[in-house]
Amino acid sequence: MRRDQRRARPLRDGGNLDLSVSLGLRMVGTDPVRHGRGADPVLAVLAAAALACLVAVLAARPPVAITVAAAAKPVLRVAFVVLCWQVAARPQIAPAARRFWRTLAAAGVFLAAGNLVGLVTGAETRGDPAGMLAMSLVLLPGILLGGWALLAYPLQVPPSERTRLRLDVATVMCAFLVAAWYMWLPAGSSPDNPAQLALTALGCAVMLVVAYAAVKLLLSGSAPFTPPAGVLLGAGLLVGAWYLFNLLRMRIADVQLLQAGQLTSAFLLPIAARVQYLQMRTRPSGLTTRSRPRYSRLPYLAVAATQLLLVLELWTDGLTLRAWGMVAGTATVTALVIARQNLAFADNARLVDRLDASILQLRQHERRFRSLVQHASDITLLVDATGTVRYASPSLSALLGTPPEQATGTPLADVLQPAEAADVAQLLADARDEPDTSVRHRLQVHDTRGRQRWLEAVATNRLDDSSVSGIVINVRDVTETRLLEQQLRHEATHDHLTGLPNRALLEDRAHRLLAGNDQTPGLRAVLLLDLDDFKTVNDQLGHHAGDRLLVAVAERLRGSVRPTDTVARLGGDEFVVLLAGTTASGAVDTARRIHAALAQPLTIDGHPLAPRVSIGVAFGTREPLDTLLRNADAAMYQAKRQHADIRVHGDDSTGTPAQAGDNQL
């Protein structure tokens, strides 16, 4: 807004008025107003009326110019009231902005009434003193309401920063007061004409209100209007203040220019309200909010400006009444800046103390973190996007035997020495695909001594973090846990005495065999074995001897079947052999081979033993394991009753229908 104000400044010195008018029209025609929907008809009417009125005022004789301006101003004030109320009625407008525009609408009512009084009484056309007094009394509440709308808008700053903001605003406003004092007493003393004095003071007040609102909104970073609307509002108020400054000191040659300035101010206000209304299509709240600057140079510029103005006054007029007022104002501005600077020094001192405490705390945290990392049993690795190690914690040497400095710059796969290189590649690929998340993998690796270890690696992708720029991998040795898991899994699926699979593992393998029967040609067969007179061994030689006999039987069973077959212990002296991909004769041959192997004499605790076993055989293709076990059990008990050693389910003769030689080892 400062650039636009500088361009409008020649109005006060009798420059060309068309510059300000063209500025307002250009602001109206910008893209934020159009929103891609073409020119707004209301703005088009206002622009055309402004152009016509200004041409008429500047081209006509002074009496006609005064009459045109006086007749146009009440209409424009009413338009301003209507447009302000439309802005306040927008459904999504912020409450603070709604109050602001409603207050401006109320101010416009008084301004319209004042201009109408001036037109009716002839105050503006004939300069009647009584009419001018009446007009001023009606206009004054409108000006006060407009100033209140600007002054009452709340500061959108944190409470901790309000004191500094208020000092900054007070400093700048004090400088404006010095400038207003300089303009209020142009000859070094108070004007003799009371009306001129009142209007000059009113013009100063309007200028100070506009300046205060602009400074406050500039320093706080928030406003109840959009930037184009704010520029138009400020321009209208400043042009109006310029008109009041020059109203009673105008000459006949200046009448047309002053009336044009008054019309310009009257047109800019409704144009600003309409621009605000249109821009709220894309900014429904109607507010302008930006981050407040960390510091402002305005207070220092205010000090320089007041001192330069004081030097100019002393140089031209000496130590007059106006100079004394400027001396007081300059001293006040300097004192406010000193107070603001002391407050800044106190804030800086507190910030330095907090910074020192934070740095000390950060160093303590760093030492603690460094100690934790250097003495932790887990390995911490930092690798880049290509998988090259950029950092390795000291625990790498203790765990895998690789010095950390040797690992730096080496590919991760070469550092960990995995059993499968694809495992490390998969870990890195998963980490790269999941930014800011962690992936967990278990790796089988070898240390520098060739020993196998199991590691659990948790990789976190921090490539997008500029302070890390890598993948953080935390590695923990889980070898003991892995071995314990394997041990527990083995104990859960194997017999603790013989080491053979138990019934759970047997059922699992049978289920897998049944599910893949199409890929395994041939029959499935179950051999159920039971030791004869095993109770006699336990009773005569003790349970220790019975356990050793069971272990010996398990070893002979393993040696009598193929690697693809399963030998399991159901409990007590019962064993099961599950044959896959066999034939009826092959199953019988396996049973005979097992019977012959178990019949070999053995010695336990000095006692010779010749184990005898009864075997039941059952065949099937799609039958479940329970059915085969039940059939094999029936055949085994038939063998016991008939002392036949081996019986096949479904064969009631003492012989077997199967032929030998189909299931050799």
C-alpha cells in the first residue's frame, strides 16, 4: 500500500487527479476481482460514473463543479452503505470482519446524512457557515465510527508479543503526530479562523486514524479486508483527509481540483466494498492473514523522519511553537525506541540464557546417546540409498568380528555376510519403499570366524530427513532365541526319548502327503508296530532297560526305511511308519525288513534280548490317517492273536498277497 500512497501524493500539492482515479480503476480490474467471470457490472457502473463525474467537475465552471460534487456524494454514500452491508452478510465471513464492515456501513449512513444536509442547507454550494456547522456535526459521528472500526480490530498476535507490538505502533504513531502537528500549524502558530482550525484538526485526525490502522495491520500481519480492498479504503480516506486540509484555504482556481478529490474519495469507498465482496468468492473469511515479521524497521525510520523534520523546522523557522511541539514529539519517539530496545535486550538476554541451557542439555543428551550407542550390545548401522555403510557402532566388532572403521564405505551385504545375499537386498528394498516407517527382517549370517548367527534387523527409512539422509538399521543378535525356538519346536513335534516324530508331526506330514497326493504317485501305507512282551522287560530289568530297548528299536526303524518315509512313536511301545509313494508289495517288503532288523539279538545291561514285534499294515490312496491307523491297528492285533508277526488289513489268510521287491532301500 505504501507504493500506491506515494503515487497519490501529488494530489496534496495540486498535481494531476487522474493518476489516483486510474490507480483505483486498475485495482478494480485486476484478476482477483474478475475471478474468470468477466467484468463486474456494479464495478463497471461505478467506474463509468466516476469517470463521467470527474470529467464534468474538471471541465465545468466552479459553481457547476461544486453542484455536481455535492449532488453525487449522498448517492455514493448510500451505495457505500449498501455494498458494506452486502459484504457483512456473506455467509462464511469471519466474525471480526463482519463487525468491521457493519461498522463501516453505519459510518456511511452518517456520511450520507451529512452530505445531504450540506446539499439541502447550501453549505457546500454557497459556503453557508450555519450549514457547514450542521453538516460537520452530522459528519463527525460517521468519521468517528469509521475510525473506531479500524482501531477496534483486534491484534492477531500472541500475548507475549503484544507489548513489543504496541511499543512499535506507538513509536510510529508518535512520528505521525509530529507530522500532523507540523501540518496543523503551517505558519508556526494556531490559525485565526476557527472553522479552518476545526477542519484541519479533523483532517489530521482522519490521517492519523488511517496511519494507525495501516501501521497496526502492517506490524501485526492481519486485516479484516483483502489487500486490494484495503488499498482502496486507505486511498479513499487519505484523499478525504487531503480535501479537509485544503477546504477552507482553497482559491477559485483550486475549487475544481478539490471537488474532484472529494469525489474521488467518495467513489473509492464503495469501489473498495465491492472489491471486497467479489474477492470473498475465493477468500470466504474476508480476512488477510500473513506471518508477522520478526522485526520491523518502521520505528527506526520514525526516529530518523522526526529528527530530519525537526532539523528542517529549526533551519527554516527557528524555535517556534511548532518547533517546540516537534521537539517534544521527537524526544517521545526516541524514548519509545529506547524502551523498545531495552525490552529487546531483556528478551535477548533471556533467549541467550535459554539457548545456553538448551545447548548444555543437548550436549548432555549427546553424551548420553553416544554412551548408549557405543556400549550397547545391539548394532546400529547407517547406510545410504545404495546400501553402503556410512556408520557402524562399536558393537559390530564384538558381535560379528568386523571393526566399525573397516565397515564404513563397504556394502551392507559384505559387512553382514548373509547366508543368502538376497535377504539383505530385500531388507533394503522394503525400507526404501516405505519412507518414515520401519521394516523388520530376520537374517542368517556368518561372523568372521565362520560361525552361524541369526540377526533381527529393523530398518527405518530416513532418507528424506536432511539430518540423517540414510537408512537406520538396528541389528540384534537373536541366535540364542532362534536355537531355543528350534529346540521348543523340536520338543513339541518329537518324542523326547527316541527323538522320533510324535503323533502331531506324523499327522502334519500325513496331511501334507494327502494334499499333494497327485504329485506323489503310488499308494500310502501305514505300518503299526507293537513290541511283544515289552512289559516283561520293564518288570524284570527295570524301566531304564525298557527305555534303552525303545531307543534301540527307534534306531533300527530309521535304518530300515527310506529318507522320504516317516517313523514316529505313538507312545509306550507302539511305533508307526508312514510310507509315501509305495505299492502293496513294497509296503509288505518294508514290514518284513523291519521285522528282520528288530529280530536281531541285542544286549542291554548285560542281558541278551531278542525283541519280537507284531506289525499291522494298511493301504490307502485318499483315506485320512486316522482310518489307516485304525485299519493297521486291527491288522496288528490280528497278527498278535495269530502269532503271524505281520498282517495286512483285509487279508484273512496267514500269508500276504503282496510280492516282495517293490520297496527296496
